[in-house]
Amino acid sequence: MALATGAREGEILGLQWPKVDLEKKRIEIAVQLQRLYRKSIGTEKQGDSDKQKEPRTELVLTSPKTKKSTRTVMLCEVAVKALAAHRIRQEADRRLASTRWQDQGFVFSNPCTGTPLDPRTLIKYFYAVRDAAGIKDLRFHDLRHSCASFLLSHGVPVKMISDMLGHSSTAFTMDVYGHVLPKLQEQAASEMDKVFEEARKAQKDREEREKREAGSPGAATGAAGGENGPHNALVN
């Protein structure tokens, strides 16, 4: 999901099934799950001194980073199939958990309880998959960067990518992923070569056709010019 949608870690962990539409192949990102510190309350006595309680953390659903972070993201077929298979596995987890299961609707939940999946647990799973694949120094957030780079390198408009990632502006998108531009420029030059080559081929085919028509009976007028005569193609 991270690689296919470019969604942030917290956005993926905060995703709930009511916001998933597999039939229309889209998800709605409206919240994110984060582990935040809670302020300590009170003090505890230790001899003649008071020691501040250690801060504790909790998982909370918060609003996305910016207004544009609240968005609808279309899913590729691979992501749709992965989510469908994951839902089947989750139903099996629910049956095994029985009364321990707390149905909170999270797409990616603790398989034993149905509660939100802790970001630390996600990273632990991710590192296991990453290491098994023989990949080094890849962070989970790098999957978001990879998604954007793939889309840019395949010619997807920057505006669409910016909307998909929930960036505040296209300028920000290009600031972050400007390193992909040289490859895009190479592709643009290659595409331009194709345009000119097709134009030259079309002109050559037209000239050959007009020569054949000029050599056929009754084509004298056309060969001399005029309404049916050969036309010069302008390719600049």
C-alpha cells in the first residue's frame, strides 16, 4: 500500500475499512495514527525529593498534516487484490481471536486483538521483509519516495502526483523529487525524436504516393501542381 499509493506511515495505519472502496478502486485518507507523548500528571514522593513521573505514550488518531493531506487516492489493481486478500486473512484472525477481538475497523490491525497496529510493530515487520529481500538501508518512508519517483519517471503529470501524495503544492513536489528531472528530460528528448521521425516518415509516404498518382493516366494536371498537386509538408 505504501509503495502503490505513496501514503504516509500514519495514514496507512489510520486507514479504516469504511474508507476503502475496492469496487471503485479507491481509498479516502482523512486521519493518521500516531504514537504521541502524554503529559505526566502529578509527582511521586521518593524520600525527601519529588521525582517527575516518566512521560507515557499513546496511540491516537489525528488530522493529516495539511488540508491537502485529506484526499482520495485511486488504487492500482495490485493494491486492490492485496487489500482483498488481506481482508480475508483479517477475518480469519478475527475468528481465532474470538472475544479478544475489538472491532475498531482498522485495515491494518493487531492480528490478535483487532486494535490499531503499533507503528513500532509495523517497522519491525518491515525490517524483516526488507532484510529477507536482501535490501539495505531502506526506511519505510522511502516507499513513499519510491512511489513518487516511479510515477514521475513514467511521465505522470506532477499535479496528479502532488495531489496523490497530499503535498501542499506542486512546487513542493518538485523540490523534493527534482532529482528525477534529468531522466525525465532524457525521456522527453527521446519522445521528441519519435515525433520528428514519424513526421518525416509521413512526409516521405505522402511524396511517394503523390509520385505514383502523378505517373498514372489523367494525372497531368495534378503533376503540374494545382488543387490536386503535391503539397509541401512543413516540419519545424
